Amino acid sequence: MYYKDLDPGKRVLMGPGPSDVHPRVLKAMSTPLIGHLDPDFLTIMNETKMMLQEVFQTKNEFTIALSGTGSAGMEACLVNLLEPGDKALVCVNGLFSERMVEIVKRCQAEPIIIESEWGTIVKPGQVEEALKKAGKVKLIAVVHAETSTGACQPLEEISALAKKSGALFVVDTVTSLGGIPVKVDEWQIDATYSGTQKCLSCPPGLSPVSFSERAFTVINDRKYKIQSWYLDVQLLRNYWGKERFYHHTAPISMVYALRESLRLVLEEGLENCFNRHQLHSKALVAGLEAMGLKMVVLASYRLPELNAVYIPEGINDAMVRSALLNEYGIEIGGGLGKFKGKVWRVGLMGYSSKKANVMLFLSALEDILTYLGYKMNERGIIAAADVYRKESKISNSTKIA
């Protein structure tokens, strides 16, 4: 049988991930391979580690790129810190916090679930009340940026409650890292994990993780052996540390890619990167609301990199997403879990977060919805353009000043 050359079609990736990858990152992936214990590759690992520390805003020595996707990072944090019989308080307000609960159970630990409606946040008072009832809790786990809903969970007050109770603080930063501030040291996060394919605009395949020394003290005092050999951070620490003990064959091309994507983020500057995500989300939301669409999350807790919007009544979800993909080459995400068929998830992550994408998507959506009989209040692209013009004037006046 003859198989033709690989040609999956060109797409504008505006879903919940992966995001579009910068040409420099694609070029880095084509760099010739060397051995995973080659001195040059060890230098590349060290540089990647240092840049990850900058983006995570931490001095944690164990800040590495775990071989595996973000879900591997989630599992690594929980299986290393939890033992049978431990209590883990999990803040649940979306699909990925529900996944945390499942992993806690597989660790034979007891999940204590604090629930909030999808699209909302978990309030510190809920955590405080649960801690009073639960007794000794090993850790508190929370999703910073819930990809299934577009909600941004404030962390500082919950972190303070964790420290007061003596619990470790575990945070999912899969969709937040590189898009909004993630301050591991300032917020006293003990273990965090992310993914490369969201705001870092790197292909999926690595999970940046960071563990505090406090977390390692707990790990070193375990009664039971860590149930996963591959995700055992004590072994991984020896591979990424000075010892360089062989653990596994690192995905060399992916480390190349992550190094270049981190270099791009730091060249732009973290604050500039965060501001860019905010600007394009502001323009997108203005356009969607002008068309009469309603956002899922209140503005005060809304992620700029993942914008969840309710599907208008009478409009077929799959038909719109199919038309966007087939007619315009635009990929957006549908709803997951409780939101299936009810919301669209529009990503503006990393390299995908740009004016051209916002205007293209709004124009395409206007065309498709109009064809399906939806009556718009106003033109979305005009409202979005107004945001860009106003921001441009503010930026220019600031420069002049």
C-alpha cells in the first residue's frame, strides 16, 4: 500500500490547546539529535531548567520538564506526595479538578471535595470551613486556570490557609503558565505542573513541574514507596541534577522546542506577554458581546487565554465548529462534561494570541451565524477594532509622555 506525504492541512489553532507553534520553535525541533547524556545536551537541559524557573518565578532547584503531557505532571505531583490513607482537599469547579480527584483515589488517599459551579471559583471561606471539618489534611489541590470553563482561580488566600493548616499546596498551571502570572515562590506553591502546548506555544509532550524543598521533605519521609517508577521525582531529581544518573531517554527534540519557546517568552518579557494576552482577549470579548453572545465567566475571574462563551439558543454547536474548521481552517473547542453542547471555548494562547486571529475568528463567526439565521446586535469585528484603536491611542500617548 502506498502512503502519501504527510499533509494534515493548515489550521489556525484557537481551541483549548494545542496552540499555534512559532516558526522558531519548529526550526529548533529540526536541530540534529545528540545523545541524551551528551555534555551539550546536559547544557541544554540546564538552560531549559533555568528559563523554566524564570517563567514559574521560582528558585526551586527541582524545576524540570517532565517527559509526558500535562496530565503526567498532574499525576507526578499527586503520586509523589500522597500515600494510602492521606487526606487531600481538592477544589472542584471543572473537568480537570475532577481528574485530580480520580488520581487521589488511585493513590488510595481520601479526597475531600469542595465544589463550586462550573464557570465560578472556589472561595477561601469554603476551603477554611472544609479544613475545620477534615482534621489533618496532607495537601490542598487547586486548578489555577480551569481549561474546561475559562475561570481563573485566585490562589493567595488559599495558599495562606494551606500553610496555616500545615498542608502542602498543589496547583495546576497547565493553561496559566506563560499567559497570566504564576508566582510559585511568592504564592508558596509546593508542587505545580503545566503543559507545553498552551501559552508556551510548544508542541505537546512535556510537562514543566516544580517542587519545593518542603515537598521533598514530605517525599523523603514517606512510609510507602512511590507507586510510579517513571514519575518518581526522587529518581528524576538525580537525572536532572548534578549526578545525571540515567533514568530514561529524554525526548531530545521536544526539549529543543521547549528551550526555544521559553526563550521567546523571556525575550518578549513576562509582563509584555501577560499584557498581550489581556489585550486580545479584551478585543475578542468585546466582539462576542457586541454580537449578543454571553461569556460564561464573570470578567473579574475570566481567563484571557481561554474564553468560554455560551452557544446562542437554536444554534447547532457541531455545525458551527465544523464550518469554522472546513471553511476557514479555524479550530475552536466545544464544551466538556457539564458544558458539552452548551459552550464554545476560544483559545488565545501564546503564538495564537494575536489581532489577526481575533479579527479572522469574529469575521468567520459572523458569517456562519448569519447564515444560520442568528440575529446579531452589532458587528463583532467593529467592536473588536474599537478596542484595538483605543489601546493603540493609550499606548502611543504613554510613549509620548
